[in-house]
Amino acid sequence: MTNARKSFKSGFAGIFGKPNVGKSTLLNRLIAEKVAAISNRPQTTRNKIRGVCHLPGGQIVLVDTPGIHQAATKYNQYMIRTSVSAVGDVDLTLFMIDAKTGFGPDDQYALDLMKSSRAPKVLIINKIDLISKPEILTLIGGMAAKGDFAEIVPVSAELGDGLDRLKEVIVKYLPEGPEYFPKGTATDCPEKFILAEMIREKIMRLTHMELPHATAVAVDSVREGAGGVTVVEATIYAEKDSQKKILIGEKGSRLKAIGTAARKEIENRLGGKAYLNLFVKVRRNWRSDERAFKEFGYFDDSY
Ligand SMILES: Nc1nc2c(ncn2[C@@H]2O[C@H](COP(=O)(O)OP(=O)(O)OP(=O)(O)O)[C@@H](O)[C@H]2O)c(=O)[nH]1
Ligand SMILES: [Mg+2]
């Protein structure tokens, strides 16, 4: 009998793919905490967001990334650079497609940008709740030829289907390694960043057209108020006066809806009462201003 210790597997697994396939939904699910904003609009995520999945024999550090797309503006090019810069840093590449839309030119474009990676690639087919079992099998069959995937794992990130197998597959391809994060740590994102993303998510969901993309959110302060209530002050930045007006809405109605939805989620996270004070300001054309979007902490690791 040997007394060999069972090895501990750990490492970084990057989640890549075109916008809106469900990368952030998967991150939140696997770490069982809401860290990344989710919306049905493409280009929701603007940062690399790390989350930690603790398992008995291992630790998966997941890295959520902005959706890869063909970018015309400097702002969008930064977004893509953020994703591509993560490609070389991970031990495992999780490439995600949407089962409903299947594999198209946009996925091929994203997959081509992964070519520089020498890490093993696992294909995740997400949103299998939207198609039938035979359709899933056909899609899996067709995908094997599209890339050098070590495994293909169908899941529903939203419903949690297939995630136990996915965790097993990820751990299988991770090297032996240390515990990068102490037990109980779900993310290394600063609290202010997470709260700002919660507010931004509500804006993404409650506004339309260009506005969700033209909005930035910065949490200015978080402090303990009277009666143990947490007071959060945040500024929402729009690019134009007309957008500011829409954000505020008639008699402040839209801002109120955004604030109420965000406050509820913030209270859930903090496990207590919160007061959310939102300001709206115009930062003219901030997306064309590299200094401005860096100041907001987008496309960056330092938040
Ligand atoms: N039906 C279904 N919808 C899903 C599933 N996973 C994610 N979604 C939805 O897909 C949309 C996009 O999800 P996100 O997690 O924001 O997608 P993303 O890939 O992070 O998008 P970007 O950050 O823009 O690149 C949201 O409306 C999610 O609720 C799933 O398994 N099934
Ligand atoms: Mg996302």
C-alpha cells in the first residue's frame, strides 16, 4: 500500500466566446455568487472577472471575459484586447457557443483569436434548454470538426444542467497546483466594482438602443449609515444630455426603477438594508476617450 497523497488540481480557466452566449451566467453559477452582470444584450461584460470555484480535490479560478466580436471603434478594440490578453494567461480555454444560434461566422472569428493559445480547449455548448436532445447530438457531432477540442460539454448555465460534468472536465485538464485563493473567497473583484456592475446591469436591462452601451457606473462611496443601513453612493455617466434625460425618465421614474432594482440586489448581497443614492452626469463621448474609460476601470484588471 502506498501512502501517496491525493493530488490537488488548480489553475485558471478562461471563458471565451462571442457576446451573449452566457459566459457571465456560467461564471456566476459555478461560483454560486452573483459577481458578473448579465443581460440579453451583447457586450455586457467589459472586464476580465475572476471567480473561484472550490472543490474537494481542486480549485478552479474562472476568468470571465468580454464577448469577442469584430471591433471598429477603439473602445471595442480595447474590449477585445482584454479578452485576447487573457488567452495566453490561462491553463485551460473554455470556448462557449449558444446552442440555439449554433456555430456561425461570429463564433469562428472568436475561435480564430484563440489560436495563439497552447492550453487545452474545452467546447461548452450552452443554452441546451432551448433545443431538443436530437438537436444537441447533431450540434455536438458537427462541432467536433471545427476545432481541436479536448472535450465537448453541453450545459444550461441558467438551469445548472451539465455543470457537475463540466467541473469534472475542467479539473481533469488543470495541472497540479496550489490553492490560489483561500476557502470562502468567491472573487477578487473589489466590492465597489461588484456593486457598480449590479447597477449597470439594471441599466442594461431597463434602457434600450445605444443607451446601455453608452453608460458607465462608478460607485463613489460605501459607508455605514444610521441604524446599520449601508449607504451606497454611485454616479451613472451618460455620453450626452439627451441620454441623461432618458436615464432619469419622466419625473425621475426610470432612475427610480433602476435604483429600486439595484438596491434589492445590493441588499441581497450585503444581507441587510441598503440605501442607494444615484447621481447622473454627462461625461461627453467617454467611449472615445481612452482616459475616461480607463478611469472607469473598464478593459482592465485593476478595476
Ligand atoms: N435559455 C438560456 N438562457 C441563457 C443561458 N445562459 C445564459 N442565458 C441568457 O443569455 C443572455 C446572455 O447571458 P450573459 O451571461 O450576459 O452572456 P455573456 O456571454 O456574458 O455576454 P457578453 O458579456 O455580452 O459577452 C442572458 O439573457 C442570459 O439570461 C442558458 O443556459 N439558457
Ligand atoms: Mg458577460
